[in-house]
Amino acid sequence: MNDNQSQNTTFLPEGSKRERGKDAQRMNILVAKAVSNAIKTTLGPRGMDKMLVDEMGDVTISNDGATILKEMAIEHPIGKMLVELAKTQDDEVGDGTTTAVVIAGGLVSKAENFLDESIHPSIIIKGYKMASEKAVEYFNEISEKVSVDDRQLLLDIAKTSMTGKAAENSSALSNIVVDGILKISKGSKELEKDQIKIEQKIGGNLADTKLIDGIVLDKEIVHPEMPRAIKNAKILLVTSALEVKEPETEAKIQITSPDQLQAFIDQEEQTLKTMVDRIQATGANLVICQKGIDDLAQHYLAKAGITAIRRVRETDIETLAKATGAKIINRLKNVTAKDLGTASNVYSKKIAGDDMLFIEGCPNPNYVTILLRGSSEQLLAETERTLNDAIGAVISTIKSGKFVAAGGSSEIEVALRLKNFAKTVGGREQLAIEAFAEVLEIIPKTLAESAGLDAIDTIVALRTKHQDQSNKGYGVDVINSTIADMKKKRVIEPIAIKTQAVLSATEVAEMILRIDDIIAGQSSKSKTMPGMPGGAGMDEM
Ligand code: ADP
Ligand code: MG
């Protein structure tokens, strides 16, 4: 440490700390291990939940890797990389976040042993990369094809993604997810997640959750005298407020007499009236506004028989534009009938005492909403995450057209093939490839533990089964605490969860192993690192 410190003083600001070479690597590995260990026990249908309490005392209870990592508010840069990894996995395939982080943690942890034996990081990295490319190849080899409209198979995928979550309602919810996706896919692989919107409303219970053929907004109509049901709606989407702009500070208006005040008010009224006139001239009968709507404008709109809602989320406006064919308008000045979208059936309906707006019969019918009901905020939030995972899994299956058996069976099979491949490579890379295979086995091991099985015995039993190619579907049956042919049990997963997890986990492990120098400015002094006794900061290392 001493020579480090003397170097610090040469070019770094006072109070900066620097860790180099082995110290830096060790610390990063420690953090990566700590973070991945923290979420490992959530893996699988019998994984445990984590309860997270933020600074404001708000509680999140979750089993979802990405959510837990996000809520952990990790300060250490390596921890942040793992949070990013989970996010990428979520964005790319919508499921498998825990798997990705556990694999990354495992790779880094194995690398530590190699570093102890003075094997250079570049050799480990080379071996890992060879292994990950081969692993993707092997996952593809063992995968099976699925057609875009195989309802039963997609249902199995959704169910696997949901087992252990949403409890006894997972079957009904899987059906809703698959029905929704089949409605919007219509045999095509071109699917986007925003075509299936989840709108949650507290009250009732999970069993009341419904699929709506159209878009639902948790918004009430702004004025009681506006029509509450519209057939053949002509829809205007506007992003600016239907209000008179507040005068800028430098342009403050000096009002010195009552006449002037009246004139000013008249002018404001006139501006709002003109706005509504312009809208009315287009023939619109429904205004959906991203910002506020002035009381007086509401009054004029109601008088003109036009329904309006306000403060609608930008993402919803974008979805509405695609579904209804409306243009998104920023300024009302040149708005015309051509800018309007349509929907054959729009109505406001009370759900749990609140008005919600239903927009059905859109010209582009490829948009549906899952109206999620449940008795508590916690339940709704966690179920929405579960639904999102299932939607991601089904969409990803349709896109890749391939699936593998769950319960760690694909990992076991790929690990076996990797070990054979390693022998053909030889040298020190062989060791890294074998280590990679062992890391994949962490998935079935963890699933076994969660089911109360002995991890080692289970792995050995699975390896034996997999010697026979007709048994390559064997994995951990977590629900029945035994090993079983998961493919025959129809517990299956999209291939992309596996390949994406392996590829991005390898990339992150590589990044972590390449770092041999940490320079921290003084401001990081107060920051603590997760997973370390007493949250030790960098200063104490
Ligand atoms: P992730 O965030 O990685 O998706 P999950 O908690 O959703 O983590 O767990 C996914 C793992 O659980 C996968 O390895 C999957 O094969 C396994 N799994 C899901 N359902 C079952 C089941 N019924 N039996 C055994 N394993 C299952
Ligand atoms: Mg999952």
C-alpha cells in the first residue's frame, strides 16, 4: 500500500484513494460475489422473496432479480454493472435476470481461484469467451422449434415463467397473457412489448383481472357534462396544455385600472375559446391531453359536446397514436381533421370507485390492455412484474421460435458438452472452459437447494441421466422435490433467456476482470459498499 500512497500524492487530488493490481481485482470480485449471492436464493419457483425498505420507509417485496437489484441502491461501480446486466436482460428478453446475475457472479468467483494460481486474467477471459460462444451453440442444438400459434406451448412457457409467483392465479393469468399476445401477433413474429399494456387498479382481487381489446387509461373525464360514451370517436392527441401560458417574469403585465383587468380577462377567455373553436372545427369529439386543461376550456369543450381527459402519460399518448392513427399535436394552430385518430367505441366506466376510460375498436387492433386487479399495492406491483416476465418470455419464444426444458436441464446438458469441448482445447484455457461449465451448474444446484434437495447428489444424478440422450430433458422438479424430465412435464423456457444470460454475463465478467486499477475521488469516502462487513468503504481496504 505504501508505494501506492506515495504515487497518489503525485498526481491525484488530496484524499483520493487508489487500489491497484490484485487489491483492485480482489475488491471487485468480492463485490460481484456479494451482489450475486444476495439474489441467488430468489431463483426458481421456490425461491425466497426479498423485502426492501427504502430511505422513505417504502416497502417493496419482490422475487424479481432486476427489481431487487434496483431497490438495493448499490453504490459500488461493480455492483452497478450487475444492476445494468439485469436491466439489459430485462430489456432484451424480459425474463431471466436472476439467472444472468448469478452466472456473472459465478464466473467472477471462479476467476478468483485462477488468479490465486497466478493465471493471467487474459487467459481466463479467452477461455470464458470460447465457452460462452460454444454454450450458445449448444443451447441452440438442444432447443426445439415452436410455431407462432402453438397456444398450448406458449401457455406452458408463460406458466413456467410464473410458477411460484401470483400463487393460485398463475394459471388464469397465463391464459390472459397468451390470449393477449395471440390477439396482437396474429401469426406474425413482429411483436413489441408496448402492444400489450398493463394498467393496474387497486381493489377486487387477482381473479378479476381481465384482458381488454383496446387501450385503458386510468383517467376520469374532466367535466361532468361531457359525454361519457362515444360511438365513432374522432380523437385528438395533444401534448401541450389547453391553458393560457403564465406571463414570463420579465413580461409582467402592469394592471392599473379595473378596465384593464377586465380586458386582460376577456383576452384570456378569448384565447381559450379560440383553442376550443379550433378543436371543434376539426370535428374531434374526444381530446386526450398530455398536460392540463383550464377550467374555462373544460367548460367550452363540454358546451361543444367534446369529451376530454388530461395529464395522460407520454408513453400512453404514443401508444394511442399507433392504435388510433392519430397524429400527436404540439400546437393547435394548424390542426385539421386529418390529424385525428378514430375508435369505434369509447366509454368511461367506474372501476373500484374511480372512472377509467376504455378505448376500443381502434383501426390498428394490435393493442390490448391487461386490466390488473388486486387487493394491495404490494400485490399489484409484484404481479405486474410477474406479468411482464411472462409477456417477455412468450414474446421472446415467438421471436426466436425455440425453447428448451426448464429446471436447470439445459444448463446441465450444455455443461456436459462444454466439458467435452474443453478437453479438445487443452492448455490453460481448458481450465477456464471447465470452470464455465461448473458455473452453469450453479443454476440446477440452486434450484435443488431451494427444493430442499442435496445439491451435489442432485447434480450427480442429473449428469448420469444426461449420459443418455433420450433423457436430456431431465432437470430439477422444484415443485415435487425430485429430478424429472421437465420437457415431458411441459416445464419449458424460451432459448433467448439462456443465450442472452450467458452472453451478457460473460461480457460483464470480462469487464470486471480487466480492471486492475481503481481510482476513487474523495467524494466517494462516505459511500459504503454492499455485502461488506459494516459496509466498509474503499478507504479502509
Ligand atoms: P429469473 O430471474 O432468472 O427468471 P426465476 O426466479 O424466474 O429467475 O427462476 C427461473 C428458474 O426457475 C429457471 O432456471 C427455470 O428453469 C426454473 N423453473 C421455473 N419453473 C420451474 C419448475 N416448475 N420446476 C423447476 N424449475 C423451474
Ligand atoms: Mg423468471
